[in-house]
Amino acid sequence: MNVSTIEPRSCSASEIRNWDTKKWAVAILSMIVFATLLFARLGHYSLWDDETMVALVAKGVVRTGDTSAIIDHGNIVAYENGRLLHNLHDRSTPPLATYITAISFMLFGENAWAARAPFALFGLATLALVLYWARRQNIIIFSLLAIGIVCNVALLLQFKQCRYYAVTVFFSVLVAYLYYYWGGDRRKLILMALASICLFTANYLNCIVMQCCLLIDYIFWKRHEHTLGFRDWLALLLPQAVVCGMIALIWNPMKTAQGNLADGNTFFDRITLIYWNFRDLNVCEFYTWVVLVFALVIGIMRKKTWLLRASTALVAYVIVLSFLSPQNLHGTSAADVRYFGPLVPLSIALGIGVIHGIMLKWSRPALIAGAILFSTNIISGHFFQRPSTIYSYIGELRTPPEEPFKPTSEWINKNIPEGKTVFVAPNYAAYPLMFHAPKATYAWQLNDRLQKQYINLKPPLIKGEEMPDYLIGFGPYVNELKYNLQKYGDPNARYQIVEKIDVFWKDMYRPELFWRTFKSIKNYSKGQDEVIIFKRIQ
């Protein structure tokens, strides 16, 4: 992927001197605003399920040094019947984000703010890197890049998660920067190899797709500027092969059930996923299809090579990742857009290129047009649904909506004695509670003991071996509690409702915009969409 600086015109030496003060002012102001938007209420929401896959295993790292799935009070992090586990360790998830979180826990304690803080810092570093990359551009381009990143809520929300998103965006931009300024320097190739290794340890898919996009760009464009010799290829590939190979020997999804997740997808399913990805990336404001089309047209008509290269990189990234994605299409109708965070800086650069191509020269009207483009949904196709996402996000910071895990965790901490067992439905909802209310034992995570790694686990963790003391059902998943009790449970066991937590059951504060509400959901069905807690009676 070539997140290129804007090609139209670089500054002369005198222009650079004249604009240095303005650029410093823009950079400092944008960093302050971005940091405020990132760190405001950073620990307010409970960690949601994907975040806890990192944070809970990070607890295991703090205690053992390894990505152990066994943590406090006999709990196990066994998402979807242990899909990520091998020998009771998470051997599917690339380790970088987990170890970063563990270090933060050791410094700041085991809480939501500490879990997310290092990734917010990576987000801030990404803005700094993009602005450094653009330092030779004129003040209009420089300012538009700052506005585009600061106003992009999809990027902000990815940077506020205890997950690999922020790390992959930062190292993807860093790899692209080193590639852009390679210039035949073998030292930059070594640095690019090291940055690629960091990207690999953050997310294997993003690293592989990034390398594919760089290879495409090299074949069609870059090799005409500089050609890689044998020693260059060796400097670039050998460190990656050695280090990434060693990492993959330990953390390898093919050792776990995760490696078989997408086996049911056909070739036509992959074609469908390409369409879903382009569709949902537009909905979630990772890019805008209008900008992509205009970038291609302007690049061809006006022979703007960088627009063609950047557009090709974006399209190739989506297509390659669609074929490599572990997403199983059966049982879902939305794309896993979370893998595509590195495309956001690229799409912002494309937007600036389109503005330049339409307005022909840089001027204050171009700055105004860019500010409108980046701060509203005027061309995204859902302006009437949400005119300005950044405005909605700022409103959320002022008045955060309710979420289900915080009051449920507080009730558990207050009312359930230490060591009592709790069965939660759906399965993924157990992990936010496990992190924020860790004294309980979260039962019935595994269907059976057929796998060798589960032989010595305590009975409450296996369905049917010991009846849980409490049941917690989130909204319609109360029916899943009933189903599991009928299938695995003692027919003589009885439970009664002890609490109804009056809050909408679903975690509508996820980073994907089609799964996020910026205001509390109040109009929900009482008795159906609440969190309901049952206690076993003798």
C-alpha cells in the first residue's frame, strides 16, 4: 500500500521557510485536538468482547510471561469453545497487542483505561507520522491531512480499542513511508523489514496483504525508479523470514480451530465478500466510493500517477484481504471491516487528490471544500441518517450512552460471593464480565472434555458437569440459557429471577459505525431486551 504524499506540487526552499511557523501551528493544534478526542472518556466504557480477548490473555502474560488462557479464580478464556486455544494458551492471536497491554497493566493497573491507553498513543503517533510525511507539502495540503485524520471517527474509534487496530495502522503507514522514500538505500530496506516484522506480530493478515500491495506497486511502478538487486531482496526478506517464521512457530492459527474457520466459504462466497467489504467500508467511513471513482478518473485523464497508484493499492488491499480473510460468510450479512484500518489514511490522501484535481489549484476554497468533505457525510451516501459523524462523536463524549456490561459487572461484584459460578449467554458476553467482575467463576464455556488440553479443567467450566449458581442472559439470549439447561443440565435444577438490569442488552459502542449508536437506546422491549439474572434455588 502506498500512502503517498500529495504529488501535485512540493514547496520550494523559501516557501518551506515561510510556512514552517504555520505548519508547526497546524501540527501542534491538530495533535492537541486529536489527543483530546482520543483520551476523553477512554476508560468510560467496559471492554467489549474482542477487546477482552486481548486484555484477559494479557493478564495471563502478567502472571506467567506467556499468553495463558487460565487466569484468576479458575477462569479460562475459551471463546467459542476454545477456538483460539492450543494447550490452554492463545496460540491463534498474534502476540504484539497482548504484550503491549500486559506492559500497560504492570504500569497502570488492570483496568479499561490502561488496556486502551497504549493503543491511543499509537493513534497519536500515526497522526504525527502522517504530518511528518507531509512536511514538504504546501500549507493547504498539510492542513487538509490534519483535518482529514482528526475528523475521521472510524479511525478515532479504532485507535481507542484494546486491540491490534491502532498498531497495524501505525506500522502500515510506517512501512509505506519507508517504501516511498526508499530511493535505493539498503538501510531503508532493513528498516522496512523491521517495521514489517512489527506489523506481522500485530496482525498476520494485514502484513501479508501489505506485502502483496507493495509487490503490485513495485512491479508496475516502483521498479522503474529503482530496481531491487539480489542483496536488496536479501536485506528485505531474510529478517522477515527468520523472525516471522519463529513467531509463527508459536502463535499459529493453523494449530487451533481458528485456522478452519473459513473452510466453508466457496470461491463465490469470496466474490460476495469483496462486494460486502467495499459496501461496508463505505458505510463505516473507511473510504468513500465517490472519492475512489473520481480519483481513478482524474488519475487517468490528467495522468496523475500517484492517484492511480494509491487507488490501485486501495482496491488491491480490499480484494486480497477478501480472499485471505478468516470471516465465514454463513450466518452473517456484514463484512469484518475491522481488518481495513490501514486504508483510512490512504483514502484521506485520495480525497485531497480529488479536491486538487477538481479545483485545479490550491487555495483557500480548496481548504474549505476539504473541511466540509472530511467533517460531514455529504458524499458518503448517508448524510440524512447522520449529517456529521464527528459532531455525533463529540455529542457522545459529552453524554455517553448506557452500556450493558458496566451495570452487570457492578451487580456481580456487589451480590455474587467470590468463587460462585456464573453461566452467561451469549458466550462472548462472559468475557467483559470476567474482566470487570473477576471474582466469579464463569462456567460452561466448553461443550465437553474431548480435547486433550481440557482433561484436567475444573468441572464448572464444562457444560453439564456441575450446575452453575447463577445465570445471566442478555436480551434474547435468555432463550439460549434455556436451551443449554435443557441439553446439558440437571432436570431437577431450578432457577428464579433475582434481578433485571434496566438497560438495552447489546454493546452498541463497538468501533464499527454500523454497530454503534451515539445515544442511549431507550425504546426497547421491557422483559425481552434487558439483562436478566437468575439464581439457583434449592
